[in-house]
Amino acid sequence: MAAAHATRVLGRPVTIDGLTVKLGRPVTVALRGLVVANLAGAGPAPLLKLGTLDAEIEPGSLAGWALFGRSATVGHLAISDVAVSLEHGPDGRPNWHLGGDMGNPRPGFPTLFDTQVDRAAIDNHTSSGKVLQIRVDRASLATVAVDQPVTLTASGSYDGFPVTLNAPLQSFDQLHRAGTPFGAEAHLTSGDSRVDFVGTLTRPLAADGVAGRLRVAAPSPDRLLAIAGVGGHAAMALTLEGDVARDNDLWRLTEAKGTLDGQPFHLTGDLREGPRHAPDAFTVEAGFGAVDLAKIGGQDKAGETLLRIDDAPGTVFDGHITANRMTDGDLVADDVDIKAKLAPGAFGLAPLAMRFAGGAARLDVAIENGAGQAATMRIDGALSDADPVALAGLLGLGALPISGPVTLKAGLDSTAVKVSDTPRNAEGGLVLSMQGGTIARSLLEKASTDMRALFRDADGVGRISCLLGVLDLKAGLGRLAPLRLKTSAGTLIGDGTLDLKRNMIDVTFATEAQTTSLFALDVPVRLSGPIHDPHVLPSASRPNAVGDLSRLAPPLREFAVANPCAAH
């Protein structure tokens, strides 16, 4: 009879192995083997399986609940062996929506003086196919009177990570006042990480209508990242405090401030939960003091990361992040400004701007999925007025005896499966330009094989009139021409190839005889072999510094022809 009544009320098949009700003071209820079926067409697991339930109910309150829908008073409640499977049916309907409109359940929620739950498992099936597993080893809810505070405690795990909860709540009297804010605290700990919330909820039984203060403290946020499903590691302490709110499907964190690795940051973010088969939308605005990227790592090697973007991500992202300084080993960037956007099948940086190597850098990146498992990456980059000495040091070229502002611009496309494959498939152009500056005279004498370099060290510098280098890439094979350096002490030219498929270089340099001294032999020099360890030998052939700038994309071509070295 009870199962048939529950089936009618819930609109879902219900079975019960055993039910015993004994009238008296108190009324005792013993329920065994309750099963509430899942939606038709959903997964095979039922919505709810309950092993045992034992309750002691005040008889007068039970009559009020049955006749008028008032709250029943339960002196003792013990539940064990619970399994809940949350998912959406084929039509997108949540399987936990039972029967008709239940209205606001707060007034009729039972007053629970002493409740214990042992061995509960909740599986939440997300739209992306992932199953979030919540396990409760033991939980308790207790109060001494209907108008006194309630304490909720629980221990268990979230996706395999141990979690404990201690939640002081307002009284059941306050809970039964529908529409009024219900005061609540939640203190969660996992390992050495802690999350604290103090505030109110207008719909506490649905964890909705949230308004309060959030605090996070984690000596290392690795566990919080794992619980959030992000993965990776961040070896830096995190603290955060800000206002948090939830209204239906919108979560909001505002005026949040904290420290990361001892450096201050501020953060504002929104998370809008997506409807069925649609991703959640996360937007963030954040500013950091200093960030050491060497302390942040992903689960995979960067080169092995797939270039393709998820066509159906669980979350889309739109963020604006700034930092006074970012470092990664010897790489240092100041005034970093990043705008990033992740959408189904696409990712973009527009732009990534920073101060780098003494100059201003900007990088625009767009990745879009292509056919099969591949994706196409488009990169447009520029580094303006950089210090060539600092830039050479970062590239591992050692100290160059050259000074003056150097500008680099690039436009590249690549279609690949892995990030590591993008250079091998790159197509486009790169232009290096310099107008003005100085270069050590000794370097020019060595480049021209000036016999005087055998007997003396050349003092002073030569004035740079212009420097132009153009690299044209086709399927990872680059043609370097023109390459021309004009100075007051002579002109250096060069051409050759750069093979990114095999990481090989083959470039020939020479000085123009009419621009060097009578003592210069002007012997060509060939640089060839592995990019990181090439051989340097005299060459029998001279380079051809005449390049075809028409092969460059219009923005790069305009930039190249503006350099005086383009006119030969």
C-alpha cells in the first residue's frame, strides 16, 4: 500500500521490501529496501536505493503533517546504505524532479533532533559524460530544540579525495519560515586545504539563493584543483576571500582578494550553469602581482597536448587576466595582459600583450578544429623595440656585441594533431627589422675575414644603418632571404634554409667586397647542421641576398619594404 501511494505521488515506480509502523509515543517506523526508479530511458541505476531507515516520530506532529502538511517532529532518525544516481533523461528532464510542483518545501520539512546517515553514495552524471562521485561515510544532524541552532557534520570523499564538513545552521523554526533568509555556515576541509562559507540561503534545501562570504586557504591548491576537475599542480600557497552568491543557475564571486605564493591578487568571476547538453559558462577578471609559471604544471607534457579543442566542453571560458610580472625560469615578462576565450571547438588569445626583452610584445592566437583529429592554429605576433642582447640571451645565442632597437613580426598558420607538431607544419612568414644602433667593429672584421683581425683587436663600433631578415615558411621548411645588415664598416648578406621538420639549419653568410676594407678577404661562411649545434666552415659559394618579398602576407610585406635594407 505504501509503495503504491508513493508511486502515485512521485510519478515514478517505487518498491519497498519491508515497512513496519508501530503506534505509540513515539511512533516508530522501520523501512527496509526502498527503491525509487529512474526516468524511463535514463541509465539502469535507480534514482534512489535505501537499505534501512529507522525513525521515532512525535505522534501529534505526525497527525499535523498528514492532515495539514505541517512539519513532523522526528526525535531520532537513522539511515544507512543509500545510493543516489543523478542524471538527465533523454528529453533533458532531471531525474530528481518528482511528481508535480512541490512548491516551497521549507514549511513542511521535518524537524530532526537526532539524525545519523551511514554509508551514502551519490553519483552525479554530468552532460559531458563524467560521473562526480560523492561518498558519505557518516553524517549527523542534531539540535536540542526547535528554536535552537542546528549542527550538521559529515565525513566522506568527493571524487576520491577525503572531505569533512562542519556546518552550524540556524534553527528549524527559521528554516520553516519560507521566503526568509536562513543563516548557515559551511566549513570544509580536505587535507591541509580549507574552504569556509558564512552567509544565508533563501532556498536552503536546493542550496540556492546564496549570499555570503567565502574564504579559501590552501598551502598548495593541488587538491582543490583536483576536486574541481582541473587537474595539474600548483606549488604555491593560496588564500582568497570574497563575496559569493547564487541565484538559480548563476554563481557569482565578487570583490575577491587574496594571495598566490605570497603575492596579492584580486578576482571577480561568474559561473552560469548550462542547461542540459550545454556547457557551463565561466567568466573571470583577475589581476596578479607576480606569478612564477614554473610552479604551475599540467597533467601532460606540453608538447604531447592535443591541439584540437573539445567540441562539447563541459565549460566555456571568457577571461581577462593581468599580472605585473610573470616568470618561467629565465623568461621574464612585465605588464602582462591576457584575454582568452574558450568555445566549443575553438580557442583564442586576443591579445596576449606584455613587456618582454626590453620591448613591447603582442601575440594573437586562434585555434579552430579541422577535419579528423587535427586543428588549425593561426599566430600573429610582434615584438617591437626589443633589446637584441636580452633577446639573444633568451634564445641561448650568448652575448651579441650589438645594440639598438629590434622589431620582429610574424604571421604563421599550422594544422596539426599535437602541439609539438605545429612547427613542422608551419606556413607563413617572419620578418626581423632593425634601423639604427651599433655593432662591434671586431665582429665585422671577423665576418669579412679581415687579415688585420689576426694582429689586433679592433676597437670601436660600427653604426647600423639597417638590418632586415625575412624567413618564408612552407610546410615547416623556411627560406631565409633576404638577410642583409648595412653598417658604416661594411655590409653583411646571407641566405639559406631552416628545416623545422628535422631541426636543421643551412645558412651562408658573406660580406660585400665593395663595402669592406682592402684587407678583407670576404670569404663566405656556411652555418649548417642541427639548429642547436651547427658547424661553421668556409664556403665556396656566395649567398644570394635577393629575396622575393611578394611571397609575404600584405602586413608583413608592408613592414619589410619599409626597411631601407629591402632596397638592394
